[in-house]
Amino acid sequence: MNIKLLPEKCIAYGLCQTYSKEFDYDDDDDGIVVFANHDGLEANFPDDADLLLASKSCPTKAILSD
């Protein structure tokens, strides 16, 4: 499963981090989504129901999965 982050769309709502431990927030005041254990804005993961739920639940579609 490929996951891509679109930080310009993120509003730090928090659902992604609630559903999957693969997401975290940057340390600045904006609190924009980042990967917890990967650098960059795109990463590959094994298929995971929680990760898929997190990406599908983002209200601003700041997380894309395929």
C-alpha cells in the first residue's frame, strides 16, 4: 500500500493518528501530519486495515492511499 501525504491540505484534525500509529504531527505550531517512522511525504506499507481507515477518514483528503 502506497501512502502519500499532502501537508498543504492538512488541518491537523487528528483522525489519522487516532486510527493508525504510522501517523504523527510535526513539532512546529501547525501540527501538520507526518509519518511517524518514515521521512518524506510518500511511503510504502504492507496492507493494513487501520492505515487504510486512517487515510479514508481524513476530512480534507490530505492522505492518499492506493
